[in-house]
Amino acid sequence: MISNEVCLLLGATGVGKTLLMKRLHKVNLHGLGEFGATPSTLPTVGTNLTDLTLKRKKLTVRELGGCMGPIWPSYFKDCSSVMFMVDSANIAQISSSCIQLLSVLSAEPLRNASVLILFNKRDMHCTMSLVEVKSLFRMDDIIASATQPITTLELSACSGEGLQEVLSWLESITVK
């Protein structure tokens, strides 16, 4: 029997959540391979859903638009995991993303949820190193004080670099 779990995909507007959703959907249908042209996207106002089948588990990834940040908590009770995406090329957005992440991690319904923090846009030349971004986020302190298991990954939703690692994480957290 296939069970259904929900993974939320959260992050500020413009970090690449919708493109990641399109990439995950394509990989679910056709497998990893050439991604071809980058599909066009618009900022999500509302939600997008993608159903994935991973190791005999059905997983629904629910993207919540960045502009919906104030109502994200109304979706927390129904999810078992969270992917939080950060635009690592947008230095001005790093501090607000950190505040959003801390708010997500402190939410009672998510105290046991598995969390994947995705540092996106690693293919851009103006991107800080992962060490610099993690330092600005104070990732070591966040991981040490969080109740949730937290994983961090680098990603380029545009090129597909890191997508296999995202899929591996999704498989690892859905297998009970």
C-alpha cells in the first residue's frame, strides 16, 4: 500500500521554488537526464502541488508562495517534512530568510519534521560561498538548538545540479 506524506517547500519570493517543483515533476515522470531549456516561471501566489512516487511511498510536495509567509503556519499541521529554500545569490535577502527559517523551526507542529535547507542559485557568479552563507545564517547554532533533524544542500534549480541529492533526501525521509 502506498501512503501519502506531505513535504512543504517554503522560502521567500524569487528563490527558485517553482523551478524546483517543475524539475521534480519532470524527474518523477522521465527520470534524471538532460533538463533542456529552463522552463519559464512566475512567482507563486497560492500553492503548487507535485506528487512524487519514491520507494513505494507517495509524497506530495506543496510549494507555498513566498508572499504567503504570514499564513504558512496554517499548512504546518499536515506535513511531515519541510524544504526551505534560500537564494544564496541575494545577499540582501539572507537576513529575512534567516528570520523566516527561525519562525518555521520554532513552530510547534513542525517540532519533529525533517528539514532540508536548500541554498539555491549556486551556478550564479555573484554567489557567496556556502561557508559564507552558513556563517551569515549561523547555521551551526540553528542546527544545535533545533528540535528537528536538519540537512543542508547546495542546489541550482536552473541547471539541475544538486537535484539528485534532493531526491535522495526525500527518499530517505519518506522511508519509515
